[in-house]
Amino acid sequence: MCLRLPGAWQRCPRRDAAAGAAQVMTVVKSLVKSGMTICATIHSPTPYCFNLFDTLMILLRGNVVYFGENGAPRQNVSG
């Protein structure tokens, strides 16, 4: 499944982008709750959007530095 965002959303001012991303991620989370599996990438998520993810794969320079549940003990990841 692909979600395509309207071009107008992609061009909106930065302050509105966070609100739009939150709305999209809320819809995505509702799809997950209905039983659908979603694989998504997100760049610089707000704390709200980040916390919607159940499982994380965090990459640093193309290498997996964390894979597991969201909310697991935090480790300092620096590059």
C-alpha cells in the first residue's frame, strides 16, 4: 500500500507540515490497529509522530544501530 500526499501538502509552510504529518501518521496508525502492516520511513519526526511507531529500525550511515520496540531503554547513538 502506498500513501500519496497531495502536492499542496508537500509545498505547505514548515509550521503546517508538522500538523499535516501528524494527521497522516494518525491515519496510518488507525490502519495498523485494523490489522494492516505498514512499513514507513520518516525523517525528523515530531515526538508525537515518533511515538506512534510500535517497532523501530534506526539507521546511521546505512548501518542498523537499533531494531526493536519503540520505548525500549534509550541508548546514546552518535556518529
